[in-house]
Amino acid sequence: MSNPSHSTQETEKPGWSLTMLFFGAVFAILNHGGTWSWWALLWAPLLSIAIGSMAYEWRLLARRQWRMNALEWVFLVTAHVSLAALLAGALGILSR
């Protein structure tokens, strides 16, 4: 007997495209509206969704035993660099 939940877990592949889209949206909002304005109502939830998406992708990546194509590795690195840049900009470490 096969376990249906086990078969769906094996077919799920990590894809960093959605995470990149969320971080790109947060970056665009921060560039347009600033950190401490009413735009925070939009970028703060998007940032939390992006971080949640990143955690989910890391979990999938560990299950797949670190197997991804080259483009997904580029997306992974870019997502993490953009998260670091967003946090540094929000904390005032990086100037615009």
C-alpha cells in the first residue's frame, strides 16, 4: 500500500520563484513609499509572507536532499541577499 501523502511530498520540488516575487514586491514598495509611512501596511505583511515562503522552500530543499537546477540556486542566493538588503535598509544600516 502506498501512502498518498508520501507520494505528494516526493513530487514537491523547491522553487524559489515565488519567494523572489514576494521580495521583489517588498523591495519595489520600499523604494517607492519608504519604510515608515502608510506603505508599511503593505510591505510588512508581504515581508512576513516572503519569509514564510523562504522557510517553506528550505524545508522542501532539505527533503529533496539539496537537488535543484542551477537557476533555482541563483534564485535562492538572490532571495537571501535581497532579504539581507531589505533588513539592512529598514534598520538604517544601508543608505539609499
